[in-house]
Amino acid sequence: MYIHLGNDIVISTRRVIAIVNIEEPISPDLKEIIEIAEIEKKLVAVSYQDKKKSMIITDDQIYLSPISSNTLYKRANNEYKEG
């Protein structure tokens, strides 16, 4: 299965480790994860505006998406079946 993260970015659900809500207030631990991913060049901002609602942690990157974690979870379980 695949999941659409927004702005034409689609990833395989096999790569997803976690989908985390990052709407304000963001915990210090999540801020640190984002900062480390940015330093290591593993951070992908799906939306370049300040509309970040969820963080998708995969086996090799971290994505910041403008789509809510609930919606992404539903998409991961319903859409884009691999064939």
C-alpha cells in the first residue's frame, strides 16, 4: 500500500515506522528529532509553509506533512493498494 503525504509525495507504507501529530505545542523531544533529521539531511518538508500537522518517520527519512496524522493513518489503511 502507499500513502499520499501531500504535494505529490507518495511513499510505501512498508517504510513507515510512525505517524506523529506535531500540531502546537510541539514537545521538546519532537523538536529535537526534527532538528537532528535536518542536520543529517534526512528531513523532507512536504509543505514549505508553516502548515505542519504531522511527522512521518520512515526507515530512512522524516517527513513533515500539512495533513493531519488521523487522515494519514486512514489513508495508510485504505488507499493505493500495491498490485
